[in-house]
Amino acid sequence: MEQFFSLYFGQDFDLFGDTVPEIVESYKKDCPHHYGDLIRELESFRSEHPDDLEFAFKRSFSHGFRPEGAGYTTASFLDEVQRVLDR
């Protein structure tokens, strides 16, 4: 997760797309053998932080992209990432 968020949603996230789905699709294209691991990591992160998801996410992954700036909550952003990964 750290590599995914720091690279694809870091300071230069716009190099990978203009929307969350575009950025996640770019990751899937670049890392076709690893995105299953990311799905499991996302699920684990969410289950470890059921009551403090937003705080835990911001503490761990606030490298440039802010989900709320794109109209997401932390939970809806992670839902969107997982939805695109699951396609």
C-alpha cells in the first residue's frame, strides 16, 4: 500500500491520470501481477481501522493526493480504488 499511495497518489499523481479510476487503471497496467496483493492490503487496513479509518489513512498516506479534494471521503476513496482494482 505504501508504494501504491506514495507513487500513484503522491505529489505527482496527475502523471498517472486525471481521475481516481484512471490512476488506479494505470497502476493495474503497470503492475498486473501485484494488484491482488494491494486488494488484500486494503481490506486488511480497513479491518484494522474500523473506527479511525480517516485518521489512520491521513497519518500513513498523505503524500500529495487528498481524497476530500476530489470529492471523496477516505472510505469512499478506498471503495473507489478497490472497485477499480476488482474489475
